[in-house]
Amino acid sequence: MEMKKRISLELRNRAPEEVTELVLDNCLCVTGEIEGLNDTFKELEFLSMANVKLSSLARLPSLNKLRKLELGDNIISGGLEVLAEKCPNLTYLNLSGNKIKDLSTVEALQNLKNLKSLDLMKMKMKMKLVYLKDMRRRRRRKKKRKMKMKQIQNWEKEKRKWAFHT
């Protein structure tokens, strides 16, 4: 089912101004952009568009009251700066299973001042893995240096003891 049709079904004879929750999971997004959702959904607090083949958030309308946004299992790879502009009151954002590969793409979300929960599971972020591996190497090197320093200090103490006795 296409996104426009799904929105009309979810309205259930209500005006868009009255809707606070909208679940559009698993519907078909033909163009890869949001279709049928507009600025008339002023009271919307929860929006779920999981697994709809969404690739861009460029056509996201202004949703000032939106608090929770589910965008999991789509093909979004960038353009997240739109969220700070169009949905300034987001507290929860799910981006798990998308095509985001660089941490710099996610850095655009730091402008969301109220964001408390960000789900990035099942991401293929190479930079994140490289960073974690590098941190582990640094920790191991620090431990080795500390051990060597202790050994040197102990050796110096022993030398002093022997020098004092002779």
C-alpha cells in the first residue's frame, strides 16, 4: 500500500489537526521521499515510518510538537540536519538499520537540544569501529607502559638497597 493511501486510512475520518499518533510502518514509499504528510498535522507527537524504503527527509513537514520519530530499517544515508529544523522538540529518534556510514552524518543531530534517546543499532559505521579498535590499542599500550614503569621503579629500589648495603 502506498504512503498516501495509508495516511488516509490512519486518519479514520478525523481531521489531520486532531491526530497525535501516526503509524505508517511497512507501507510503500515510491519516490524514496515522504508523501502525503504535510503541515496540517500540527498536533502530531509520535510518527513511525519504519521499513518504508525512505531515502530522504527533504520533504518532511514542520512538526513542532513531534517528540518520537521512528525511522528504522530505511535507506537514509544523510540529510539529518532537516530534523533539527523541522522537528525541534524530538526526544526520541530511531535510525537503526539505515545506510548511515559516517559519524559526521550523525553529528548534525547535536542541534536537537531535547534529544534524550538515539537508536543507531545495526549501522555499518566504519569510523565507529576504527575508533573503538584504536581506543583498545591505546589502552593496551598504556597498561604496558605502566607495567614497565613499575618494573623500572622496582629495579631502581632494588639497586638502591644493594648500593646501600655495600
